[in-house]
Amino acid sequence: MASPPPHAASNVLLTRPIPTTGEALPVIGLGTYRAFDVLNTPLDYAPLKNVLQTFTHGGGVLIDSSPMYGRAETTIGEVAALAGVADKFFYATKVWTNGRDAGIQQMRESYLKLGVETLDLMQIHNLLDWRTHTKTLQEWQAQKRVRYIGITHYHEGAYNELERLLKTKAYDFVQLNFSIAERAAEARLLPLAQELGVAVIVNRPFAQANLFRLVRGTAVPEWAAEFDCASWGQFFLKFILANPAVTCAIPATGNPSHMADNLLAGQGRLPDSTQRKRMVALLEKL
């Protein structure tokens, strides 16, 4: 069979290496804020089971959660087992409390809820008591209880502190907000993470759904096909992924069709610098 032309869309999810190890990570992950904080009923679990199956069948692996997200960790563990995909994921969660003992207890509970013995990534949520938890996580990483450690925030007001902590070179990952509507991370944090070899997970890729409200009733521009984009969700995610410092974006969803659409953003071509400027200009007119 003849090879497709270089511009043809691929049905393979793009991957990027985790800088500290070179391990390949698919560029589209799954966030669980609100979407997975549900009751353990068949009605609630059925669509989430479909989401997880769609995610893993489409090549996704990183699933991100936190004790802050209500029942999300428990839901992930239970639904992944029900769906028969519990061994398919790169599990990332967070510690979100004060004090060493409280942090250790909370992290142990996360392991139990997720149903794992070794966690792929543990992050310090919103930098809460980061000095204490960093020491614990470095110990756990040396003991191979956790593979990677990271820090997170969701607001540019924390960027100065994130920058300072990245420069300590103590972390494998940083998670931060970045979208076509929230582009402040492009100024210093994303270039710094790339320079220091820190993997970047992007949260709030849709600016908490504000981007979809902004484009409601507006068609995706025809020129978006130039970078294999067929929906607004793909438009917003491809803008993020076009930045080479980004390792993975984690849109949250409990909708299987949205999950499938998100995965398409990680396939085919990504916009170049000229196209990204055009994308920003379009959004600024709406």
C-alpha cells in the first residue's frame, strides 16, 4: 500500500517524551474535575465506563485527578475495573493538605481509591505545603513508590512561585493553565520548562468551558482544515499542542463523544506559528 502524503491526517495519537526519562506520553490525557465526581450508580457509571474505553482505545493513557475532586479518584478506580482497562493508564493524582503525616495518609488513600500499588505521577496540588510534600515525595520516588513527582497550579498569579520551584530542578512535571484564552504561560513558564527538561501538563484547556460559550453559534473556519481540525474542541486543543513545550493536555469530560473528539486533536497536523496567530485573531474578534 502506498504511503499517505505528508499532509494527510494520521489516526495515531501523537506522543511526546517525558524529558527526565524519555518515556513517550500521548499528548491528549483525561481530566476528571467535576466529570468524575459522581455517585456510584449504574446511571452515573455507564457513560464514564464508555469514556475510559474510548480513551484507552484511542491511545490515551494519562488520567489526572485529585483528592480535591470529591469522589473522582474512587470513581476512576471502580469504573476502570468495570471497564476492564485498569492496567492501561498512566495514573496522575495530587496531594492537597497540610503536614507530613496528613499528606502521607491522603496519598495512601489515593493509592487505595485508584487501585494501584505504584503511582505514575504524584503532584503537589496548588503548591499547598510544597516544602513538606516535596521531601516526602523525593523519599517515595527513591523507594519506587512513585515514578514521577510534580507541582501544579491553575492560575497565573502563581507563575512566579512555579518559576522559582522549577529552577530547583526537583520536579519531573509541572501542571498549569494554558489555552488560547489564557496565554500567559507562553511568556516565561513554558520556555523555562522546556529549557530545564520538565514535562508540562496543561489544565483548563477550554478556560473552564468559556471558550465554547464564546464560539456558540459560530462555525469552525474552513482554514482550520489546514491543520486537520474539524471542531472547536480540536481547534482549542491543537492551539495548545502546537507549543513544543507542552507534553500533554488534560481536558475533563464525562461524555464519550467529547472524549473521541478530544483525541482527534492529537492526530494529524498542528498549526504553525502563522496559523496560531490567525487563531488568536479570530477568537479576539468574537
